[in-house]
Amino acid sequence: MNHASPPDDAIEVASTLRTGDVAAVREIVSAAAAADGVTPLHEPAMLQVTTEEQRHVTHLIARTDGRIVGYAQLDRRDASTPHLEVVVTPDARRHGFGGALVARAQAAASPRPLELWSHGDRPAAAALAARLGFLRVRELWLMRRDLDSVLPPVPDVDSVRIRAFRPGEDEADWLRLNARAFAEHPEQGEMTRADLDRRMAQSWFDPAGFFVAERDDELVGFHWTKVHAGDPPIGEVYVVGVDPDAQGIGLGRTLTLVGLHHLRDKGLASVVLYVEASNAAAIALYSRLGFKHTDTDVMYRG
């Protein structure tokens, strides 16, 4: 196995991406996903593969013969522990580009530790992490459920009304609710209005599948669903959140079922979700609703 490092000038560090580079990065992400069966960059990172300058994002590009063969995105939104996502196109692997990209990112983040995501618990990623001295510190489970099996009915929750999200009216209230519901979550709880707007601008956004729960005219919970285009398309429990003051009344289960019924009524055959491996309560809820653990994303720190 060849782990030789490419020349220093093969790695470019930039605050913005050119239009052609955006297209090239998206191409290598698609090629890696097709080869590996899992996307190499998670959604927040993909939303930042644009020509727009974002002060907390640094782009690292590996080129050879004028062609982009690798890409890494360093996100410093969490100033104490920057996050890194890395992809190398399949035909350029085993030539040291992945290690070189991580090493340059470590230098840029120094002296702070760096968190590196591996989407899918893959031996090659584990080997690279071990070689670079990274430790496994966090796991995110992918769970899946078929929608052609029986779904429990949606139970009522006293004094709570569930309706669809209203674009142009609910954004500020939803952001406050999301921050409260995910105050301890390292990514979801830090969503900004720009983050929300960027997601609402995506082709998959459908307010009819974005459910919010109201009590006394205040938002106390939500279930945002998503449909992934494909053949066949797949539904996703994108995110479920409940205000701490509304927990313990079964609202999370009710909201989850509202979204699952919605996705099934759209004709989808299956649905997926991501959940922290350490969140035993959520895993128990999803398991009772028929979800099975199918894969794991791993975070390494070094």
C-alpha cells in the first residue's frame, strides 16, 4: 500500500471556491459515494461547497495534473474543536492525498484538536485515523425502517396542535425552539437563520413535510422530514426536536409518527434516520417504532 505524501504544492488552501472547483468537488463526492455506498461529506458540509465566502470555513484542495482529486473542508464554527470532512476520488486513492489533506488541516487548526468524520464505519478510514494518531470519540447511527409494515396510529397529546411549518412566519420561533431542544448538541443546536434559509432553498424542501407542534400559541416541538431523490426515493426523519419544558408527555413519539405517516402517504417504501449512538432514549423510541441499526458514522479526534 502506497502512503507516500504528494508534493506540498499539490494541496491548495482557499477561503472560497471557484465555480469550476465547486463542480469538480461535487463530481468527486458523487464518484466516492457511488464507489463506497455512502456519501463522504455530510449535508452541512455539502451546503458549504459553494462560491460563497463563509468566514468559518476553509477549503483544502488536492490537485494533480491540473485535476482536483481530493477535497477537505475545515469548519471552525466550533472554535474550540474544528471539524473536518475529507474525500478523495476513487482512482486517486492510496497515493497519500487523504493524509496530506488531513495534515494540512491539522496545521491550520493547530494548536486546537481536530475532529474528523468518517461517514460509514470503514476500515480504510479507521486505518488512516490510527496512522495519524486520531482517537474514536463519537458515533452516529444510521437506522432504517420499511414503510410497508404496520405503523401505529398517531396519538393525541393534550393541549398540543400539530400543523405544517409556515415559511415567512415561523423561522424565528423555530430557531428559538431548535436552540432549546438541542442546547447540548454540537451541530444542530447552533443552526442560524442563514443555515435554515440555505436548507429551505434546496430542491428537496417541502413545508408540507415540516411539522411543528404548538401549545398556548408557542412552538414546543417539530418533526422535519425529507425525501431523498433516487430510484426508489427514500424518506428521512430529518430531525425531531422537543422543547425541554414539553418533554415527558409523549410529544416526540407523536411527532415522529406524524412524519412517518406523511412519508408513507407519499408512497415511499422506506425511511432512514440518524441518531447519536449515546442517545439511549431516542434509540429505544425508534427501535420500538420498527427502526433497525444499519450503519455507523464515526468521529475521530486528534
